[in-house]
Amino acid sequence: MAMKKNTSDAEFEALLEKYDYKFQKGDLVKGVICGFDGQGILVDIGAKTVAKLPDYEAVDKDEKLEDKYKKGEEYEFLIIREEDEDGQFLLSKKKVDFAYAWKELEKAKEADDTILGTVVNTVKGGVLVEVSGVRGFIPSSQLKAKESDIEVGSKLELKILTLDAQQNNFILSNKKVYEDSVVETRKNIFSQIEAGQVVKGEVVRITDFGAFIDLGGIDGLLPLSQLSWRWIDHPTDILNVGDKIDVEVIAVDEDKQRVSLSLKNLEPDPWEEAEKNIKEGDKVEGTITRIKHFGAFVEVFPGVEALLPHNEVADYQNETKSILQVGDKLDTYIIKFNPADRRISLSINMPAPEDNSAE
């Protein structure tokens, strides 16, 4: 049904005075509330007789006429039936509000705005909502929460997916609001974050290979190798979900949307301290941290591991008639120390002194 756009007040009145204006079905007109007759509202639109605005075209079932309309005030109406035998036109205010609401929805869709809808009912396959008096449908696949968790009367933030006035097709999404928000947040974070920064985050997930840290909209990976200078068997040895921690950004890949983090970089490098405190030939007490087929790793300085080769492990076990286990302490000698390569070789036996005499 086409609607004729009304002119300004002055032009409207001038037309009525100058011409014997013929009101027609489909006209958009202005009218002043004259009174209430128990079944609706009487409206002066400038015709021969007052027009009738029935209550079902004026208010919803939970509204009262007297609360929404005031005598003497002017509103816009749509003529939905031409004058009857008594010369009375039938009007609608709802259809005017609906038309304006639909226009606003078209603007919102074009601008991809977030709008607010009220849940009317849950139905098979989704939820019915009302937005500015217009009924719409949210498919189950477009809901962020389960249908069973959504209460009638609750408000949902929505994005418009489909809007077709001809088919009266109005489809919305609640999930897209959050997806778009996440995308925008990620863009903002990636535009600001760079390697070398120290940022705050929250541990949100722990796996065998590391922990995922929420940096305020994106998750960064804190690998197992970057947790500590000390040997860590599993991230849960030092982290729990929900922990708030500071981490250093060590790599950013915006194309792949990845951020790599380090916790150990915020601590002093223990190898630098070890270089100041130990040297080849020193006898040190260490703690076994790992046992492999090629030897045992021994922590000889806080955060610094050295390798006791397999043959040395075998010799020790044969001599002591005992089996070395993780956590055991034992005395060893530093045979080779290469701080640059972060390698230390150990021996159970004291190294023989070098013979510097001339042949």
C-alpha cells in the first residue's frame, strides 16, 4: 500500500483552504484528537465529519488509549477506509508507526547498527522478538545463548540479517553482535600490540603444550618452553585457569591472528648469573629434573640444567647399587661449560688436572 508523504503544516492547511480536498484510502494525514467514545478515538482530520481511530489501530492490547493519546494533540494517521454512509473515515496510527519503524530499521541495517529487541516468545527453531513495534525472528543458529535460557520479556542486542518489507521478512542475529564486536576488538588490539611489550592477561585455557592468555579480546599462546627457566613438566605446575599474570609479547602475526608470549623473559636470565658463579672443574650439588635414554638432566644452578651422560649415570648406579630418579640430589663435577650455547656437561668423577709440562 503506497503512502503519500504529507506536506508541512502551513502547506497542509493552505491546501485545505484552497481546494475541496478529497481524502482517499492510503492518504497520510494529520489530525487532532477530539475525544474518546469507548471503542476508539474521534479525530478531526479536516473532513466533513470527525474520523474514527478504532482502539485496535491505536494501541496494543496492554496499552490504554488515554495513556498514549491526549485530547487536543495532533498526530499523523493513515486512512484505511474511505468515508462510510455517515461520512466517517477509518484511521490507523499503528500502520503509521509501523511504516516509520520499518524505515528506521532499514537505516539500521544499512549502517549495520546494533539494535535492541524484546523477546516475545520462543518457538520451534528460534525466538520471536519485537523491535520498535515490528515482529522479527532470530533463528537458533543466530542466538548466543540457548533458547531455554532466554526469558520472555528480556532484551537482546541484535543485528539485522534480512529485512524485506514486501515479504514482511525480518530476520535478526544476536550472535553477530558479539562476533562483530570481537572482530573490532581484535583489530584494535593488533593495531597497538608489538613484540617487546609487557601486557597483563588472564589464563583462560591450559593444554599440554602451553597456556592461552586472554589479553582483553584476543588469546595469546604462552608455550611450555616460555613458562620458566626451570624445567616444567606441565603448565599446571605453575599456572591455574583464572590467574592474572604479566607476560611479554615475543611475536605478533596479524595475518594469522596469533600472538606468542613469554613469562620467563620477565625473570633474569639464570645462565648469566651461572656464568658469574660456576666454572669448569667445580664440584656442584644438583637435583635431577629429567631422565632420558641419553642421560640425566641435573639442575646445578637455579634455572640452569646440565647433562650427566648415560655412561656416567650407569657408572654411578653400578657403584652405588641404586637407581637414579627425578628429584634425587647428587654431587657432580662440571666438565664443560659453554654459556653462549647454554650447555653444561657433568661427570660423577673429578676431572684429571691438565698436564702443562713440556715434553
